[in-house]
Amino acid sequence: MEWMSLLLDALWAAIPAVGFAMIFNVPRSALPFCAAGGALTYGLRDVLMHAHLSIELSTFIAATTIGIIGVFWSRRYVMPRPVYTVASIIPMIPGTYAYEMMISLVRMNTEGVSDVLLSRFIENGLHAVSILFAIAFGLVLPSMYYTKRKQPII
Amino acid sequence: MVVKVATMLLEYGAESRLIEQLSSRLGVALGCTSIEMSLIPSAIVLTTLIGDSSVTSTRRAYEQPINMSIVHQIVTICIEAEQNPRDIMRVERALANIHANAYPGWLIIPMIGLSCAAFSHLQGADWAGFFITFVAASVGMSVRRELSRRNYSLLIVFAFTAFVCTLIASLAFFEGFSTTGHIVLSSSVLLLVPGFPYINSMLDAFKGYISMGWGRWAQATLMTLMASLGIMLAMGLLGVQGW
């Protein structure tokens, strides 16, 4: 039953990946790969979080995985890598955390600074920033490895 | 020729390393000795060396919406040029044939609505919230397309779109229509996340193009700030508290 809901969540995550790929005008042939990547990263992150890893670490591992897969895909289909990778990590973006952070900032402005608001602001802000950095590092890591070698990837 | 390719790559949002590699490969394929270039976010300075003589030219890059399919077509053209070296006519014809491959509005607007609705579902909103998010994000996307077509500055487009999205999403708070209002509010503006500029800036900075990385990072941060400005304006207008 748990695995069913994990699978369903991964399928839900494929929809935003495709939607955002369309904003960036990705070529039509790459759309299925973006969907697969989105589902894969979100599913992987969920599985890892089930195994009691922190959300930042599991995000990092998922982003690294899609970065490595993106290298293979881009070589086979002659496509710049960000086409696949950026669309795939979109479902992991910490929108809710960033939003909560902003709300507490606004309330601190109108109602005055209190301990609860301040701690909520810092907590949510740290979560959002560390998840963003985890995503970015995960994506950069595979290409850092390949820049060591002289010949280009595609 | 080469500088035209490089400018297009910069305008449509390619990574700096890709720009430099592709232009120098294209230059060598067309018969230059080497290509040297320097990049800043709004312009390109490019020198072509042919034997002992060299030509330097500067091009301004204008802001365009990110379009990955154009980048992909340019990559394909460059690889073709490497396989048939010194065939300038062929490259010119191919460059003239590049098309934008824009998705039609009736497809992209519901798709974005569905994406943001899927976000809200993943965060645990109920079905009424799902529906409101769908409507808010679809309207937001059509507003964004309409404003972009009229050539408003990207920053203004972001602020106004966030404003409209938040106005519609805050319907969720009235009459207890949905119990998960704050999730609806936060996921309906997710269509404004500048994912590509952020990732590009990180990739650039890590690969040694520090100034490009900073420029793109500042651009992405400005977009986010403008979007949150729109959200705050809408919330202040309605007096919605967010929870």
C-alpha cells in the first residue's frame, strides 16, 4: 500500500516536469524524458526520505542521479544537458518553505518581531536555501567530473 | 557568422561553457585558426583568428524568453558543420531555417494549470484546493503570455502574474471552500519559479565563468523578488493572512 502511494506521487510529479519543460520550449522529442526524469527524481527522493534520510541529503542524491542520467541521454540524443535535468528537478523545488518564510517576514513587519515568527522565518528559510543548494550541487557534480576530461560531452 | 551563433545561444539561455565550446568548434570547422571570446551577461566580444590576421567584433545580446529547442537546433547545426567542414553556405541555410517551435496556447495554459495543481496535490491539498490551484495557475499563465507578447519588461510581467495568481488563489479562504488555503496560495505561484536562470548561474559559476554566474544569479533573484512583491501586494489588498 505504501509503495502504491509512492508510485502515485511519482506519477503526479511527472506532470509539473512536463509543464515546466513546455515553458522552456523544450523540443517535442525530449518531453517524455523530462516526464520520466521528474517521476524518477521525486520517487527516489521519497524512497530515501522513507529510509529516514534528511530531506536535504535525499534531494542531493536524487539530483546527482538525474545529473548522471542526463549525461547519457544528452550524448545519445545530441541535446544540451540542462534540457533534461532542469525540468526533472522542478518537482523538488521547495516552494512551500520559501512561501512560509516570506509570510513570516511580512507578519514580522506588520505585527512586530516575536520569537515564534523569528524562529519560523529562520527555520523555513534555512530549509528552502539548503534544498536549493542541494539541487544545484547535485546537478553540477556530474558535469564537474566531465570537465576534467578534454573532449566535450556532446 | 560565428558571432551570430554565439549571440543567439546567449540570448536563448544556454550555459556559458556550451557557448564557448560550440562557437570555437564552429569556427574551426569553418576554417578559422582559433576563436577567442569573452562573455558578459549582456554582450559578447569575439575574435576570430585566421592565420596571422584577426577580426574582433562586439554584439549586444537582447533579452529573450528561454527557448531550448533553438539551442538544440544550433547544437545540431554545429555538429553537422564539423562533419562537413568549410561548407559556409550550408551552415547559413541551416541558420536561416531555425524556428522557435512554440507550443500553442491551448495546450500550454491547461498544462501549466495542471502542473501547479499537481504541486498542490503533492503538498497535501484537498480536491477543492486542487481545482482552485488549477484555475489560478491557468489564468496566471495566460496573463503571462499576453503580457510577454506586448513586450513588457520581464520583471513587470512576473510581478503582475504573481498578483493575479494570488488574487484568484485566495478564493480558497472565502466561505471555507478549501481547508488547505495556504498550500493553494503557495503552489499557484510556482509557475513563476525561475529554474533555468538559477541552475544556469550555478553551472556557470562552478565552471569558472564567475561574472556570468553572478549576472544570471542577480537576474533570477530579481525575478523572484518581483514575484514576491506581487504576492505581497495582493495579500495586502485582501487582508489575507496566509493561515
